Amino acid sequence: MKKFTFKSMNLIMPFILIVLLSSVTFGQIKKVTTPSITITFRVDMTYQYEKQAFNPFMDTLDITGTMNGWAGSLHMNSIGSSLIYEIVYTLDSNTIQQYKFRINGNSATTETIPNRMYLVPDHADTVTSIYNDYQPGTVPMTFKCHMGYQMQIGKFDKTKDYLDIAGTMNNMGAYDVLFDRGDDSIYVITMNIDTINITNVIPVEFKFRINGDWATSEFPDGGANRVARVQDTTNGFQNIVDVWYNDEDPAIPAPPIATNVNLQGNLAVGETLTGTYTYHDINGDPEGNSHYNWFRADSLSQPEPEEITGVMAVNYVLTAADAHKFIAFQVTPVSATGDPIVGNPVRIWTTNFVSGVGIDETNHHSIRFYPNPADDFLNIENSGSIEKIEIYNVIGEKMISCPVTTRGKITLNTTLLNSGVYFIKIYQENSGTSTSKFIKK
């Protein structure tokens, strides 16, 4: 804390001193945090009015929750002459607010449903509810999603990630967030579903998503939506959907999986590549003798890559046959026990092709090129005879091909190349080829 020194007294100094002293608690100045997001809370009282449980001419309505220390708020105001009431709060983003609405500030007329929960986004928002979630023409449906296994394998962090549901009941993308109410890794939300789904036998289709992102939704890559039948609740039936995210339930036998598959090592002939991965088995079965395979291809789009025979380990030493090729590592996870024990293979490719002599500006054939990084021109000097020069981008596309008929210094025009990393492949008479890397400004 800064030390304040008062050298002189004037009209404004006593005022400043009073403000400072009023902010001091236990010898420290309070840190005042100003919330930044404007949230409008609305509640529809139409059906409470129809039930004669709410009289807009005599009764008042407020909200009690974490945003006001459960002490209750000012009276909520109706929107025009409607039976929809609202109140505005300014709250910190990424905080979870719990609350209920109540009539006449009375605990006896507070909503009887579990606490409402709301994750404050990073933008202004309006949250619309129906008092006690009672709405004729709809039936409640509770969705439960177990996230324990996703937490175990590192795909969901309850301290920073959230779970939502997108389906036909909210136009496949509303901000309907589930919450872990019991701190048991089971995330829950109750929604009102139109009874037309019962009358016309229309099932609800939906998926759960992590952080509201379709890229992290259940069953990616075109997987089918979940489907649930909605039934009448007049006889006490409860519509409850209770599932595990991605249907990954440790109580159901499932094959092992490999995640975080990666390649480590230098892409040069003679260097060793190492395939790495993380083994998971939802049933807790230990890893057995997983299978490893290696492949090579001329490009990443080659439909049938060549399998490198005789290599069944996580390590592979690059050979001359791999020069200017893309290399892939594949792991098929196998568990030591359980049924089934063999999972699906997972393959990863190198992002660049293998160079013949490593990444260097000077190779074994007395070739030198400069400047590196290059601007509009790349100079190449050699004491031998160069027959051809080719330049490739990082995905293996040939950008420049230049036959060479002279000795000595050669100048290539690189003006049309975009900024980035490129590989220069040099064909020499009676000396094979060499590949090096350079950067275009």
C-alpha cells in the first residue's frame, strides 16, 4: 500500500483524508470491485395470476439470491401492463448466481423449486423464467449428465468449463446451462417441454456441449443426436433423462482409447521419431500390448499411404526411403484384461516432410544459400553442378521448380511466396538430393 504524506493543508485535503479513512478496514484500504455485466432477470407471473396465487394490484414481487446476499431486492417492475416482471443487476462475468423469486417478500410464498442457477456470461443478457416453472401446456423434463469420467481424462475442468444443452426445445443452441447441484459431478437442468411433443408423439432431440461449442459436443464428427420421449406428468410421472457424457459410463464395458497422440523428434534421415499417447480405459483395465504401426506418404492427401513393414515399436529411425515423405505413427490401444480389449486405431501425421540431411544452411554437398530469412530473392552457391531446384511449402505443395544449366551463384525470385517457412530441395549431378529449410519474410 502506498504511503501518503501530507505536506500542506488545503480545502480539499480534509475531504481526501475522510474518504481514505472511511475505506480503511483492519488497517487496510478496501479493494472495491465494480461488476461489469448488466443482467436483466425477468419472471412471467401469468399463470400464478390465473391460479389466483398472485394479484398484480395488491402483491409485490422480488428476487432473493446470491446477488443480494439472500436478503431480497427492491420490488420488481412489470413491463408495461403485462404480467412479466423484471429487475436489473450488474454482476461479475463468469460467476454463478443462485436465486429464487418470491411474492410479498415472504418465505412462505417463495418458489418451491430448487434454487435457480445462472452462469453470468461476458455480455449483457436477459434471463426469462416462469414462476415455479409452472406453465400450462408444458411438462417439466429434467436432464442429468454425468461428467465424472470427462473430468478424470482431462476433458472437463469444473473450475473453468461449463456444460450446456442444445436441442429441438431451444433451437439447438440456447444458453441453457447445467449445474452440479450436489457436487457429485452430475450436472442438472429442468426445462419446460411443450405438450405438443406428447400429443403428436414428437421426441426431443438434443446433445450436451462443453462450453457451448459444437466442436466439443457429444458424439462429434456427425454423431447422432440423443432422443428422448416426453410423457404426461399428471399421474406423478417424472420425465428424467439420466446419461453419461458421450455415453462413457465406467459401469458399462467399453474398449480402451488412445488420446493426445503425438510425434516427437527431428524430421531428418538418421533421426529417431517417437510416438507418444495417453492410454485410457473407462473400466479401469490396465494397458496390455498395444499395437504400433508406421506409415509414409508423398503428401497428406495420399489415399493409400505405404505401411513401413517390420516396425512395431513407438520409436522409428528415419531412413533414406523416408526422405521428402510425410510420416505417420499409429497406435491401437489394447487392454490387458476386460472385454472388449482392443480399441480403435488412432493415427497422426507429421506436418512437414522429412529432409534428407537435416535442417541446415550448409549441407554435405557444398551448397550454401542466403539470406535466411529471405526477402524477394534467395541466392544459392555451389561448387558442383545443380540440375534442379524445387521449393515446397510446409504441407508439401511444390511452389517453385527451376532447372539449372549454369554453375556458381544462382538467384531465385521468391517475391510471389507468402511469408512463412519453406523447404528447398536441391538435385545435384551424381550426388543425389538434399533438403533444407528457409524462412520467407
